[in-house]
Amino acid sequence: MAITVAVPAQQVGLALISSLAFLRGRALSSVASKSYRLNFDKVVAQSTLSGVLFDGEGRRGNTVREPCSKSRNLCAYATSQESLRGPTQAGPPSTDGGLVDTSPPKGTRDFPPEDMRLRTWLFNHFREVSSLFGFEEVDFPVLESEELYTRKAGEEITQQLYNFEDKGGRRVTLRPELTPSLARLVLQKGKSAALPLKWFAIGQCWRYERMTRGRRREHYQWNMDIIGVPGIEAKAEVLSAIVLFFSRLGITSKDVGIKISNRKVLQEVLGRSTIPQSTFAAVCVILDKIEKIPRSEMEKELAALGLTAEAVDTILQTMMTLRSLDDLGELLGAENEAVVELKQLFELARGYGFEDWLQFDASVVRGLAYYSGIVFEGFDRSGTLRAICGGGRYDKLLSTYGGVETPACGFGFGDAVIVELLKEKNLMPDLSHEVDDIVMPLEEQLRPQAAVVAARLRSGGRRVDVVMGNKKMKWAFKHAERLQAKRMVLVGSAEWAQGSVRVKDLSSREEKDLPLEKLT
């Protein structure tokens, strides 16, 4: 007989056997044992396995046909890249009892222990830097009202929402960013929130967008925001926090720069080209793609707004060639508001000691409609990665949602791109899983005594792993080496009768009996 099974390619080995077991009326859980597999191979030794391979995207690969006696070869083939170099017509994975695809949804991540250690390390830096600047932590619901983002966030982000109607008929969305949630909370607090507010948040965000290196469909974002300070000093503070964060990670101004501009520059250019201010937000969304799409595409999109060819050329030439404050001063005049604000910011940056991180670049406008005034983006000087962080001033944010216009500024900083940068610069931290002590009862009946020892050590702040199960000493020492433990604490009947345990220093290999009351 011939049996055809459709499964994700990375699982085809076990799933083919699982599905055969299913067809024979066997329980799926039975497949896991080695003895059952061997027995099963004998039962169907005359059968042929025909595997129709699918990858995680549902693309159909080659069909593999082998006798069951060679199923190991089929398993090896299925996990190789060769297995997917076949036809690419769509075909769904099997739903007839085979194993599910264990990959997370496209663009999302699991965090196994080694990745979770890195995430915790990164978040600790976010929190420590925020604390050094006197900020307080806040958080918001992952699920927000869709209107919060469609009212005036910017056209591009509204097209990237993971949105749906809930069972109560309400339009909701997974948050694509944190700033609108911040605005909602500030308005909710009302007059009870004494200004200025200095808040930070670390939250998971979702955007259905094209993925690139360092950019996924979900990411964690660190935000720092100051509400209620109209002056340039607020912008200098949040920029200083970004620079301090980079410095703590070993990243220098030679690795990363921060492009600075002012949206008032674009407003001046539009005004001089007799372009209506009503198109300003739409023009910003297009100019935000300046490093993502060719100039010809930008010209088409700007023309679609009703701009003349001359106006389009003026905008692009100005925004793409202005690269110094002196040039900006010559164009707009030294007393122009945008020029004055930028010069003040660079002067403060000199005082903070991070002027070398900054460079003026008129093309930076930020794509979200709520930005006003000074805007900025952190970038990889090597050009390998996209924007690392971004932010600016958004005085009209609260009024967008019905509140009073209030000065505000801040930034958003994603976790995925900074990890890619650390890899690129060979700055990844060593975050091995470590414990201080391994506690091992030498006899099963001494397990309660081992619990006493472990509890005593933990109460003193030591990280302790207790050997569980009937393990041999050789295994325990290998386990201690893997966890980079400092000591092995052995609980034996002879030592315990004397009120002691045997302690072995795993670096010096010295060991001694230590009374329980002196064990720390």
C-alpha cells in the first residue's frame, strides 16, 4: 500500500510515522517511544512512505517516496534545504492528526531561556537609564480602541494594524506603538496628573509590515516621554538618555549617529512653493520613505497629492540636499524659528557632551501625523540597519484626542534592531545561565535534608539548583559545569549525622565538611 501525508517540512520525519499510527487507530502519544517505532517499522516494512512536503508558509515542495525501512533517510531529507526545492504552488499543511507547525506566526518570536536572558538584560538597561533621568514607569493595555490610531496617527500605520471587531461589536487593535496610549492615559488622569510628567514604558507592539533585518511584525518598544515642558531642554534630555543608553552598551558615536531636523523647515518650503498646508501630513508620510523607495516613486506619490512637477522637485531637492545648519540659515534666515530652535538644541548637546552624535538632516520628518517641531532618528553609520530609534516633539497630540494642546516630546526605541546592532559590532553580552550552588542528596531518603540545605542557602541570597531524580555523581558534576556553579554541596548520611554537609569548591577542587550553621 502507499500512504501520502502532508506536513510541515521541518517535522516530516515524526509526522509521517505519527500519521501512519493514526491511520492504524493508534494513539498519537504512543509514537514517541523508541520501542514502538522499531515495532512499527517491522509491521509496515512492506509499505511505502510518500511524503508531500510543505514549508512553514504552506508552499508545496517535492514528493519523496521511500520504503519504510529507509524512513530515517526520509527524515534526514525532509530537514534539508533540498527538500523544498520543488514546485511552489500553495498547499495547506495536514489537519488530519499530524503534528502542528511549531513555528511562531510569521514575524513573531519565542523567547527560550537564552533569548529571555538577553531581553531581561536589555530591559534592565532601559529601566536603569530611565531611572537615572527621573522617569517613572507606566504601562497600557495591549488591546486598544482602533480609533486611537486611526484618528490622526498617519496613513501608513493605519494600514499596518492588527485590527478586528470584538464580540461586543467594538473595533479594537493590537497596539502598533505606545504614544497614543500615553496620550489616552494622560487625558484620563486629567488635572490629577501634575505637569511636567516624565514617564517611560516598555511594551510589545504589532505592525503588519514588510520584514527586514531588525524589523519584525512584533517588537518591544522603549518609550520615554516628557509632557508639559515647552522648551528645547526637554528634547535635549531625551536625546541625552538615548546617548547614555548607547554608551552603556559600548556603542559609540562612530557606530551610531542621530539625525536632527525640524518639521517647521518643511512647512516653510511648502509655504514658499504655494502648496496648501492641508497636504502637510500626507507629504510627511511620503518623505518618511526617503531611504526606503527610489526618488521616482516619491515623485509619483507626491504628484498624486496634486503637487506640480516644479513643487515636487523643489521639495525633494531641498529636503535631500540640506545637510548643515549654515545652509539652512542661508535658506530660511538666521532668525527663522526652526533655525533658532535647532541651534539651541545643538548648543545644549554641546553642554551635555553628545554634540558629536548629532547631525542636521532636513530629510528627517517622521511619518506619524502628530509630530511637530524638532524630530530625530538614530541611525547605523555603516548603513547596514534601518532607523534604530526615533522621536521628537508632538504638541498637538493631546488636542487630537479632545484635550488641550500641551507641549510634549519623546522617543520610541525598538528591541529587535538594537540586538542586530550589538551582533554587528560584536558587543553581545555573555549571559550564560549561572547558579551558585548545586545541592545533591547522596541517598534518596536524604532529600528532606537536602531541602533544608537548599532553603538555608536561598534565604541567604544564593542561587541554588537541587539535583532531582536518581542521578549519579558524574552527571551531577557535568550539570554543575554546564550551569557554571561555584560549589557542590553534598548531603550524605554520615556528614548529616554530625550536623554537617560536604562542600566542594568547583574552581579549586578543594572540599571540606562544613557545619550547617556555618553554611552560607
